[in-house]
Amino acid sequence: MLIHPTLDQLRALRLEGMAKAMEEQLQMNDIEDLRFEDRLALLIDREATERASRRLKTRLRQAKLRQGYACVEDVNYRIRRGLDKGLFMTLASCDWVAQHRNVLLTGPTGVGKTFLACALAQKACREGYKVQYLRVSRLFEELRLAHADGRYPKLMAGLAKTDLIVLDDWGLAPLADADRLELLEILEDRHEVRSTMVTSQLPVDAWYEAIDHPTLADAILDRLVHNAYRLALKGESMRRKKALAHSAKEDG
């Protein structure tokens, strides 16, 4: 049998996983002991694995997670910050994304809100969902630019189709009138059909006042809060603790 033309055809058909698996099989001394159906099954399984890996890489690249290394398996539950382990493990299943529910992560600076959000978002990518990470201030800047250069309809359509968007650092700065309307439009498109995760230093009870517009605040929070899981963290900044420990080590 002429092997190289077969390998070339597999690659021409973009069956790179099958080509790699076939090359590996040719290096195995006992491969002939396997039935044809078993060898074919191994080739197909490798191709499926390769394709799944490529799709995951694409989803992670498009997600643009601020902490791309974060994953749910690395979450430290020993840190005293009020993290409900049971609830977080439930969220790690990503059933809430399938159910189009939201997650609200609140707590003081430095307690790991962004890491936890990125870990859940990374798990959603692994489960096959399309994700996009957005810092709130930069989102509004991007929307203003999109209005100016004609990309606004496409940008909004893309956000509406994304299974999970992460809005990081909500409430750090006052909202302009246009920002409130943009946020309502985004959440309206996603309400009960997509999921949204928000991190904020402000407790959820303070969000109404932060929006600073009674009518729009009611509409925004109605679409964001009422079907959401809440993780309210507390404690000292882990970044500050690390800095102090590093300084003490250097002084010592």
C-alpha cells in the first residue's frame, strides 16, 4: 500500500488528526494485530479530538480572558474570602449558562473576583460555549467608536449572539446617559436567552444608586439581578498580602 499519497490526501481533506494517528500507527510493531475497524475507530477518535482542541483554542482566543490561565481546578478554597465552595462547584458545571442565568461576583479589590470570573468563563469555553470578556469602561469606549465608524450594528449583534459575556469592574466610574442606554440594550438582547457575568467592588444593593437613573436602573437590574447567582466575597486584598510578604522576605 502506498502510504504517502494517502497521508497527503488526508491532509488535503484537512483530516490532520487522522493523518497524525495513521503515522503513529505505522510506527507500532503490533498494530497489525488490531482489526481494520479498530484501527479506523482510532483514526476517527484522533480526528475528533484534534478538531475539538482547535475549536477550544479558537473560543479561548476569541474570549480574550484577562486571566487566560485561570481555571476552576486551580481555585483555592482555603483562602478566607467567603467563597461558597458548593455554589462555585455548581457554577463550574456551566448548567447556569445552558439555563441562560447570570452570575454576580462582588467584593473588595484584590479578593480574586476577576480570577474566579475568568475561571468560570474558561470552563464555559471548554464546555463549548462562546464567551467574551469585557472590561466595562473599555466596552463603553468601544461602543462609542463603533457608533462613529459604522460598526455598531455588527458589534451589538455579536454581543447578542455570544453565549456568555463577562462584564468586569462594573461600577468603578459614574455612567453617562448614553452608557446606561447601551447597557440596557445589551441586557435586553440577552435577557433569558444568553448569560451575563458581572464583577464589581460594589455590593448588588448599591447598584441601583450607582446607575443613578430610577427608570433605567429598574429596567437594567430587572434583566440582570433577578435570575442571577450571587457570590459575595469579602476579606483583605490578596495582592496586598503577597506584596507585604514579599517585602518582609526581602527585609529579612
